[in-house]
Amino acid sequence: MNRNRGKAPIISRRLCYIGHVLTDNRHALVVDAETTQASGTAEVDAALTMLDRRPGKRRLTVGADKGCRQGP
């Protein structure tokens, strides 16, 4: 018996790319963006890349969600 009658075919989906943004907390402005291929470390890698692109050498305060606790 076809239980998918009258509907679109069922196909598998998988996450391939992730978009990341770096925002300024004081003014809520996007200051950098990055797109990466989905992997177990894409969020951390993108965050470090975007922070390295920030001008100057002064200290920065950053915040992240719980998913970023992946090691160093």
C-alpha cells in the first residue's frame, strides 16, 4: 500500500552549509559573516576565523552558545 499518495516523493535531506554571523553586542550590528561546509567543528572554526579578521590587537569579549564547547 502506498502511504505517500498524492504527496511529493520522500527524499532524504542533509545539512551541507552553515551561515555564521559575528555581531556587535552594544549596537546589535552584524560586523562579519562566514559560510562554511557543515562539520563537527564548523562553528568554532568560523568563529575563530572571524575574530582573527577583526582589526587591532586589543582584547575582545566574546560569547557563544553551549554547542561551542568542543575543546580549546
